[in-house]
Amino acid sequence: MIKSKEINFKVSALFILIPIFVALVCLGFGRYSISVPETVDVLLKGFKGEGTGEMAYSVIFNVRLPRIILAMLVGAGLACAGAAFQGLFTNPLATPDTLGVASGASFGAVFAMMFDANLVVIQLLALVFGLISCLITYNISKIKGKSSIVMIVLAGMVVSAMFQAFVSLLKYVADPQDKLPSITYWLMGSMSAATYKTLILGSPFIIIGIILIFALRWRLNILSLNEDEAKSMGMNIKILRLLIILSASLITASCVSMCGQVGWVGLLIPHLARMMMGSNNKTVIPISISLGAVFMMVIDTFARSATAAEIPLSILTAIIGAPFFIALLRRTGGAWS
């Protein structure tokens, strides 16, 4: 028992330290290259209020640090939400947009862009419409005051398609010279608009959602049982299911509101976590959070550094995620439990 606890502690410490180390490397990576020791030195001086006039300080604190924090939060949040939905729906293909939240948030952001709104308004409308789409999905799924997993998933598909149609309609009527390019680029995902102001507005929702799912992670195993077995264990299935859905939806809406749509993270990372640690959600959730943060930081660093023009995130996640997911499926034979 002691050895098992020691191993678990070492594994937990490792998956906490890896994102921190990757963040330090990514902070120094770019056209203005900074080594890891120099990065640590600049961070320490910056937090003490020293060295504010240096070029390295300006690059790290004003340009790269907000992006790294946002990438870490978005990656951790989407991976956590994806793992939670896969456990809740007992479906390996469930993603953070299963309930149409990302499509609703995208509609809110595009609607704000049509009226030349600032970033704060865009973020607020995206968050509001993301949560509205979740509420619509949950209400549609109710039959005689009750909702089932199948009805929730089907309602989510319908709501997602509806909001995607609304987004397409707005793109159709948008000014092709002015607004359409910015809308299209935003929908493909980017961390370029990351600032401390947007982080203060959106990050609390992601953090709250992650904390709630992390606290309820062991109960996700019970939700994989049928309702009679779960109820016999003293679980309030309705409340638990609602908490997971709201937490994951809050995360997804906030992520989309800050950086647009980013695909594959919520699908790929939980599968990778299960391949490494098994199907117990008690370990899958924290591992997904760690791997998601690392994956998104690496992707964003490559997006801003590979070429002179920044590459949209959804392009990179698809190019990297799809072949990796195919290899993962061939290795596991599609088995999932």
C-alpha cells in the first residue's frame, strides 16, 4: 500500500511539473529567443518589480505570458471537459461541443463582431450564448420532466447544427472586405488576442469548471452504471449529471469566447490519458488536465513561431491530432471501457 501511494505521489508530481517546465520553455521560444535560465531570471525579477526596462521583460510579460497562461487554461479546460463528457455519456466520441456549447459561443462572438464590438463585449456575448445553447439543449431533452443521456446528446446535435447555421448566415451577410476575413480567422482559433484583461474576465469560469469536475471525478465512474445501480449507491443522478454538464459547458463557452474554436483537444487528450493510465476517471481527469495544458502550449508556440504569419490553431490541432488519433485507434483496436 505504501509503495502504491509513493508511486501515485510521484506520478502526480510529475504531471504537475511537466506543464510548468513546458511553460518555461515556451516562454523563451520564438523569434526573440530566451534560454530557460534567463526566462526564470526575468520572471523572478519581474515579480519583484525589477528589470522592467529590459527587452526580455517586455517580450515575456507583455506578449508571451498572457498567451501561455491562456493556452494552458484552454488546453486543460477542453481536455477536462472532453474527459468528463466521455465519462458521463459513456461515449468515446463525446467532445466539449457535444451539447452545442461551442457553436452557441461562436454565434455570440460573430454576432458581436458584426457590430464592431470590442474584445470584452465579444467575450461576454460568446459566453452568454454558449450557456444559452446549453440551457436550450437541456430543456429540449426533457420529456415529461425527465431527460435521458440519449435525448441530451440528440438535442445537443440539433442545437449545434442550428447555431452553426446561424453563424453561416452571419458570414453570408458580412462585409466580404472588412468583417468576413476577421470572422473567419477568429473561428479558426487563435491566442493572439490574449491579454491580462481578457484572462481576468474568462479564466475564472474555466478554473471553476475544472475544480468542480476534478472534485466530482470519482463519481463519473458511478455514472457509467445504469441508473438503478447508481441510485442504489445513494447518488442523486439528476443533480450530479447537471453539475457535470454545467461545469463542462462553462469551460467550453469560456474557452471559445477567448480564443475561438479549437478542435481535437477534448477528443484526443482524454483517449491518450486512458491509454496511459486506464479508464478510471479518478486518474483520467487529472492526467487529461495536465496533458491538455502541455499540448495546447506546444501547439500555440508552434503556431506563432513556425512562420511569419500566425497559423490558426484549429488547422494545427487537426493536422497533428488526426494522424495521432488514427495511430491510437490502430494500436488499441478502437477498444474503450
